[in-house]
Amino acid sequence: MDLTKARDYITNRLVNELSEDLFYHGAHHTFAVVKAAGQLAYSEGISKRDYNLLLTAAYYHDSGFLFQYKSNEPFAAQLAIETLPNFGYSTKDIEAVNNIILATQSHIMPNSLLEEIMCDADHDYIGTQDYHKIAQTLRDELATTGVIYEDIEWLEVQHTYLTTKHQYFTQTAKKNRVPQKEQIIQELLNKIQREKMI
């Protein structure tokens, strides 16, 4: 399993082939997720082999955007199946990587610590002070696909997602990210109330 070669292959494709309209899901997002995954992995105390599998999945997890926008995760998993054997990954390794990638689908619950770390890393920004800035890049990206929200709609979409659909899974993320997330939820609620009063 040569993580370095796998990383170099997929990051080269992401940097050079992803659409410039991916203001949120661009290569910069992948690099941020990899960093968060590495930090969570250290805090959660996983093994070296699991670390390599996790980071491989983190590098590949949004590569499906090379092929299509919606439901892109299976395309990322397929790309891993096709290319990771070239970098010394076994069938068992690739299956694990695929499970981690597919766990990032919005309707899937993670079934292992590695999948939990991946999901938390993918949404690490939600519990940080950069939330509003990064969320705006998602709004801008969605607009390029024809999904356009008025200000009040966007506030409500965010509030609903954070309160009913998103959750952190690892103990590390719960400790380090939930307090800021709760503050953001309150900020969104306050903005919604002010908008409705205008």
C-alpha cells in the first residue's frame, strides 16, 4: 500500500481536472478534509494501517466530481477500485477504502471508527469559526448548478441541516466541534428571526 503514490495520482487529477465552478468541493476541500482526518485519527488512536486507509479514502472521497455532480460518491469508489491496485493496495484494502468513501453519502450512517472519522472530517468546518465563509462557497457552487436560494431560504436550509441532519460521531469531534456548532445554530436562528421581522 503506497499512500504517497496514490495521493500524488489523485491530487494531480483533482487539481487539474475538477471544474472551476466547484467553489466548495474543489481540491482545497479535499486537502482540508485530509488534514482534519489526520488530526482526528491521531486523537482517536488508530493504527498505522488504518491511518493509511483513512487518508487514501480522504484523498479519493470527492474524486467522483470528476465525473458528475450529484450522487458522485459511487464514482469515487469506482475510481479507487480501478486505480488503487496500481499502488499496491489489496482487494481487502480497497474494500475498506470504498466503505469509508461511501459513508460520506448523506443518507448513510458510518459503521466503523474509520467511517466516523471520515464523516467528521468531511464536515469539520461546521464546528469552526470559518463556517459562514465556507457555507457561502457552497451556496455559490449550488447557484452554478441552478439551485438558487433567497437569503431567508439559505438561512433556513442551513439551520435545518445542522439541527436535523448533521451530527458528529467521534468523541474528539464531539468535544472540539459541537460547542462552536451549537453557537452557529443559534446565530442562524437569530438571523432567521431578524429576517422575518423585516
